[in-house]
Amino acid sequence: MAADTNISDLCPELQIIYRQWLAQCHAAGLAVKVIVTWRDAANQNAAKAAGLSKACFGASPHNCCDDTGAPASKAFDFAVFDENACYITDGADTRYRQAGEIGKGLGLVWGGDWVHFKDFDHLELNNWKG
């Protein structure tokens, strides 16, 4: 199974915040798109092996499920595109910081602020484990 980009696989709280984030990004002139919501075990472990994540399956907010076992991710990854609709792969690009700041303004944690592992395209719920 490929990594999921389905917004309905975000937990209900994050679905609401995601829509607000997306609207604010668009209002700021940012071209963004979700690229990962929920990850199954194979995709989470592949992301770790590729150096895209520090977490094994079950230790990432991308792996959360609801009480029925359905995906309920508490994080999403996003891509930023330039004015020519080209994917910006450099996470240090100021547009990633701008999108991250918008997420932080909505109460999310931005991976670009992390000290030991910069994850510029990652936003998650604060205290997602709680």
C-alpha cells in the first residue's frame, strides 16, 4: 500500500485544522499540496529506512488510528510548488517556513523547528500522543 494522501485519513480535529491551513496558505500565495497523511507499517518503516523519518511504525503521528482501527493520522506532510508549478525540494526555501508558520499559528507543531531532525514539510498536532 502506498503512503496515503487522503484527507479523510486525518483525525477529525486535524481535518478541520488542515482545511484552515490550506486556505491560509492559498491566501498567502503559497501553492501547497498534502503528500502524506496516514502511513501503514510498510510505508512508515520504508520512510525510516530512507532517512525521511526517525520513527518506526507505531511511534509516528502518521500511524494513529481511531477506536475502530481506521486511519486517523495526527500529522501530514506537504509539498510546496513554485510559480511554475514545480515541486520545491529544498526544505530550507522560505516558502516552507511560511507554510510552517501558518501551521504553528493554528496550534500545530512544525518539523522545521526540530533541532536534531529537520522535517520542513511536516506538521502535526501538539501533544499527539496524549
